[in-house]
Amino acid sequence: MTVRVRFAPSPTGFLHLGGLRTALYNFLFAQQNKGSFILRIEDTDRKRIVPGAVEAIERVLTKLQLIPKESPGNGGDYGPYFQSQRLDLYRSNLDTLLKNGNAYACFCSPTRLDLIRKDAIRRREVPKYDNKCRNLSRKQVEEKIRQGLSHCYRFVLRSEESNFRDLVYGPYDYNPAAHEGDPVIMKEDGYPTYHFANVVDDHLMDISHVLRGEEWLISTPKHILMYKAFGWTPPRYAHLPLILNKDGSKLSKRQDDLRVESLFSKGFYPLTILNFVTKIGGGFDEKLDDLVSLDELVDKFNLTSLNSSSCRLDMNRLDLINQLEIKRRAKYPLEEKMLIDELKDIVLKRLLDNKIDKRVLSEEYIRRVIHWASSESRIVTLKDLASSDFSYLWEPPTETSFNSLHGFNIKGRSLDDLISIIGSSNEGFDRSELTKQLKAFAKKENVPFPVVMKFLRGSLSNLKEGPSVGEMIEVLGIKETVSRLSKVKKYLDSNAIQDSRNT
């Protein structure tokens, strides 16, 4: 069997993690079986279409390297790939069902349908259509149509064999005719419903396997009945387990933090996001490392290893994976250069209204910052380096902040000695060795060691807490550290002269 799978989102919102998991697993399955991954847009619900959603979906898939072989943008031999452009196909296949007695016109008004629903609720029953119009004669139907009465078309649900074996959930037996009324397959506006369109499209596009969310599991027997009504062979089905929020609630397209483009904008990388969704629900024979390449995901994917129980999102894991991705990128010259350019752009935007020190924009310095921040796991995304916690990396403390250093008994000759100790270190110094020297300085000057470190922290960053002083000196570099301490000395000396004059 030639494997052909499809990802068929509705453009009623932007791609979120649940939809991405479906797209990814379809892509992995197609790649693993040397088959075709197809993007089809199910846009028959015209009232709920979000402008720009289709372009956003294609843009996200491209950025994630989940490139469909056939799609609205790429074309293909089985198009059109918008359902709204396939209306003639649905109409002709509807005619087939009307002729063989598996579909009929329904003239029930919204008022009558609402009364049926309310009556069922009153009797504490599941609301369902009573199939009234199924019994209309051909003559009655023709007369109502001639009168111009609005109508839809329904599929005849029969109590026939519709059980199937799901590749994830195993044997599934559900008789829709015993629990549901005949479903609408063509709406009054001439657009098909999901149930009808996806069956017709999957058949005409030679789809071999349907991988979709668990919420469609209960609808599959109904779809199989439609295949039987046409005399077609249904594809094989695999339903992916339900994804829940950490608190057990259902995911919603309105959750902005679950939108893939929103994650991009926050600084999470494509490989990070792909690896994150593979941690939701299984699908691999062996336990994967937290970060593996897309090729490795293809190689290790196993559809039958998917869990059938629902799974919960742990967004903290996304942070961990992105830290690993930054470390990975920093190892390769080409990707490291991309990180440097990205961080430079972030810093430029942050310092837009300030006088920019060219030193902090040098490739050498930005590279050092990235390697320090990633190796010490100080950040989750590069954007974190533009937060107030790391502002000292790009902007030295101002003289106003030096006022807080007056209380320290480190100035004059003592400060000269401190600057000399640090200045004598080479770039790439040993932190432990510098700590020994600073402790010796504290003992000689009879100043508690923590006081020395607080003074250095304030002089270099104006922060009360954060990275160790040794880390600060290492990332700033000896030259910049000495420069900042020299400015502090000049300020304190100047104020000492002013104080003596005042007295």
C-alpha cells in the first residue's frame, strides 16, 4: 500500500500544539513509509473562518520543516486542496447517495429541531433528530423543492456493521444508528459538513491512513457507514490520545500560550517545539532524549506505540528543551552565527533609545554571553538576556547607582589593590583562583569577604542578587570589569574630595 496521509485543519483559528501534534505524526508516518504528507484545508464552515489563518498554518509548517508534498501552496494531482473549491465533487457524490437511497432531503425548520432538542432534554435523553423526513415520498420531496422550501440533506444511518480496529485504541464497536439521528451531510447553503466532506475527500485523494485526534473516534463508525454506502474501502484509522492542560482541562484554541506562532514569538525554536509535542502521548518504541533531530524522530516513530489514555501538558518541559536547543545551536558555527545575529537584533531593539556601546555589539562579546548563559542554564530563550536581570550585560551601572556603594569600606588605595588583582587576571581566568585572591584581599583589608563580593556586584551590575560575581567578571571580561571598577573609583574619589571640602 502506498502511504498517503493528510493534515486537514479548519482555518477557524491559528495552529496550536494539539493540531501540531497531529500534523507532526502524520508527517513522521509518511516519511517513515516513503509516502506523501498532504495539507488539506477544511474551510466549509464559512462563518468561522479567520482571515490569514491558512497562510499562518502554511508558514508554521514550513518553519517547522513539516513540508507537505501536496497543499494549497504547492499544488498536486489531487487538488483543489481547499474544500470550498470542491463543491461540485460533493454535489455529484451526494447525487450518488440520493439515487441509491442512502441520503434524503430534510425540510425540518430550525424551530422544529429546537423543539425536538428541548423535549429530549426535558425527558433527560440525548437530543437526536427523529428522522421524520426520511419517510417523505419522492413526489412530496419534489413538491417541497418546487415550492422553494429551504432544506438540507441527511445521510441514512442503518444498523449495519460499522465496527473497526483502530491502530491505537484497538477494536472499536459503536452503532451510531442506535444512538444518533440521521446526520446532515449537506447544509442549506450548499456546503458539506465535516462528516461527508472528509469521507469524499479522503477517498478521492487516495488517503491510506487517517491520523487524527481522539475526539473523532466516536464519529468513525458513521464515516465507515458512508464508505459502505458508496461501495468504497475506508482507510485505516489511528486516533491520537487527547491532550489536556496540566490541571486536566481541555485545550482551547483561545489559549494564546498554546499557539505555535506565539511560542515562536516568545523565543522557542522549531526543534524545541517539535520535541516537546513528542513527549505528549508516546509514539516511540524507545525513550527519546529530550532533544533529537527531525530525522531521528522519523527513524524512531512507531504509530502502534502511542498511548490510548489522555496526557497532560507540562510547559516547564518546554523550557528545558529550549535550553538544550540553544546549547546545541551554539556548538555549530553556522547556527551559532544565527544565534549571535538574533541576540544582536534583540539588544538593538532594547537599546533603541539609548546610546549603544559598540563593544556590546561585537560578535566576540555576544558569543561569550551566549555560551555563558547557555552553559550555566541562566536563560530559557535568548530574549531573557534582554530582561532587567541581565541589563548589566549591555548597559554599565550609572553614577546614580554608585551612591549605594558609599557604605562599603572599600575605596582609595584598597580599591586600587582590588582593581589590580582583577586586572592581573587573564581572559578565560580560573574562577576558583580569583576567589582565593579576593579572599586574601578581604583578609588583608580586614573587610568581610561577603562585603567585598557585594561591593563588586553593585559596581558591576547594580544588582543585589543574580549570577555569581565570578560569572559576571567572566562574561563581562577582565577589560570591561576593570573599566567599570575604575569608573566607580573615580566617582568615589571625587565624592571623597567633595566631602572633605564640605567639612
